Amino acid sequence: MTAAAVDQARRNFPRGLSQPESGFRFSMDALLLAAFAGREQVRGRVLDLGTGCGVVGLGLALDHPDFFGIGLDLNPDMLCHARENACRLGFAERFALLRADACGPWGFAPESMDLVLSNPPYRDPGRGRICPDAARTLARFERRAELKDFVRAAAYLLRNRKSCVFIHLAERVDELLDLLRASRLQPKEVLFVHQRQDTTARLVLVRSLKNGGPGLTVQPPLILHEGRGGETRLSAAALSFCPRLACNAGSTNRNSRTNGGNSESSGT
């Protein structure tokens, strides 16, 4: 890639990312996760547990120059897309990719990561309609691994007093918080995400600290949309929190339902 092409790809991000023409494609969930994790300075070794096409880790790399990212995924096709995206953005030397299952083995030493990010599958396979596309099914449903497996991986790989960040369904926040605490990942910050001011929370973002002390901050809710019908638009608060949501605001507003998980790797 020429320097000009890399510069153009970085300015366009996340537009133009390599993704499957059919099958699972990243949603605004991934952008919200990167924005939430990136509010603090990111350094060291960062693991994107279920990287998909790499959008979370690569988005962070654009804003934080002092970390080395590792994207873990079980789906070789998604890893090919992630590798292509890392090259397009000029991060081939800063973003490694590994085919592995969230249940392990991972090939990393324990407590070797400074930050772990995860957008795991959201749904119990016994609830909801299974997708005809196998990759979509593995990304959205806990077929290969459950939420507890992603939490266990984060706890094993994270250094002491370092953070992990999860995005998940708000309706499962009690389960997520219980699992984090049981793995010595003390929840420190929770942010609920609502589609509109008058709707219940759809998503939750949680930042936890390994071996952290007690104390949890619940942030003011993030409201994604305002207006009705043809006047629906991303809210000013949503754009302030995650400016990259504006990359394709029209289609984002029309397709604002969350997909659940980054990719099939989220279903590793």
C-alpha cells in the first residue's frame, strides 16, 4: 500500500473495510466498544477477543499509537479480512492475528495482556431463530463458547490491575457482572445504551479491573437516536461519544438494530 492509500483508508475508517459480501458484518456495537475502551490512554499489549474483521482493535490503533494489538478469531475467513484491513490501514506490524478458540488454548502466557476487549455472542442458542448462514449463527449465538468462557479468558490473560471491556445485551448485565466478579474482574464502570430516550436499554458496556477494589460507577445513559420516522437521526450525544458512527449515518439509522458479537470469532 502506498502512503497516500494508507492515509486515505485511515481518513475513511470504518468505511471501506474488507468484510464478507454475505455473512456476518460488523455493526455499531463494535464502534461503541472501541469508543468506550478508548476514552483512556491505551498502551501495551491489547487483545481483541473475537476480532472479526478487526474493526475494534484497528479503530483503537488509529487513536492510540503506543500499543500492539492482537486479534483472536476462530473463523479463518474473518481473519483474512482482518489481515487485509490491517494492511490497508498501515498496521500490519502493530496488529497480529491468531486463529484460536475463546475456550483456549491461546498460546499466550497468563497475565500477558494490558487490555482485553470483547464483543461476544449475545444469544443462547435455545432462544431465537438460528441464522441460515453458519458464520452469522456462531457470531450471534453461544454455540462454541458461552459468556463465561470469554470472561474466563479475559481473567487468565489480563495482567494484574489492568482492565477488560465488554459489550453485551443489557438484559444479561446481571449475569455478566456476576461472572466478572467471580473471576476477580471487579466491575468499575457501567454504561447503558438506549435506542431512544423512551426505550429500555438495549446494550451495556462494562469496564472491569483485575483485582480491583469495590466501587462501581453507573454512567448517565447513552441515547443513540432522536427524531421519528424519516427524521430519525443519531443523537448529538451518540456522535460525541463515538464520532465514527457518522461514517454512514443514513444506513446506520435505518439499520440500528445490534447484531450481537463481532464475528464468528465471537462465537469461538
